[in-house]
Amino acid sequence: MELVRCPICGLKQMKSGDSRCDMCKKGIFVEPFGIDITADFSRIESGRNYGTDPAKIYREFCKSLKWDWYQLYLFGEGQPLFATKADTERALDVWFVFHYNTSLSPAVLDRTEDSVVFVLNGGETIIEKRTDKSDVSFTSDRLIFVHDTIGENGYKFYGIYGYVGADRDMRQYRRTKDSYPIV
């Protein structure tokens, strides 16, 4: 049994046959050595990885693009990772999606206790199934970052998504732009 470094966090040791260390299996992620957070934060481009910590990423965009500093607290541990009308023009919501599904499976749809996010059609469509009905009025377009655990660990910008509509407890968004700021 050979020990190797975890490919996700780059910190912990694991057995050579495992896909990730115990810490990453539990979902406790830390900023890995392999991801350079000194990326260009003056422009956001689809498919680009901006790091593993939503608070650090949001803070960098507050500095470079003048996003709403007052909503930074929403991106810490145990927070919703979502801010309303937080971009430069205070028109778009900012959303970091950590857990998601890639198909509308009946087993997942029937779960009533959890809010669930579906990333479909290669990221062209995002559906949000909500269990709480309190925020059904959120219809703003969104800047969406999705946590990628398959390739390089971290949040990739998927694009700007326009609100399409809602059906019962599900809201649907479609990608309208691949970069920000919009020029």
C-alpha cells in the first residue's frame, strides 16, 4: 500500500488506489497548492477556475469589479453562498453552487426536505428546486459559479443566466452570456 498526495486538496496522504483523501470525502475542502488565486479578477470568463473559497473569490471581485462589499458575509462557511443584486451595477445576483445533480432523476425530485440544483445540457440550463417558498420572488439574472470536483477542484464560472420561469417549486435559468462585465 503506497501513500500518495490527494489530487483534490494536495495536502493529505491517501492510499494510491483511492480517488480522494478522507478530508475531501467528507467535503472539508481547503485551498489546494495547485490553484493559483492570483488569476485576473478584472474580467470573468466561462470555464475558468477562480479558486476553492467563495469568500476569497467574492472579495477579489469586490476589489476589482466593485461588487457589493456589504454582502461578503454571505459567502462564509455555513452561509447560503448567494447574494442578491450584488454585481457592479447592482442588477445581477451572485451564486456559488456547491452541490448539484446532472439529471432530473425522480429519486432526487421526490426529496422534499432539501433544496436541489440541477445543472443540465452541459451547463446551458440550471434548475433550482426550492423547499422554502419564502423567496419565490427572486427572478433576477444570476452570475453563477459551480464547484467542480471532477477536474481541477474549485469554482468555475459557468456564465450569466437569465430567469426563464418557475413551475411549482422549481425555477429555471438559461445561460445568456459567457463573460462579465458585459461589453
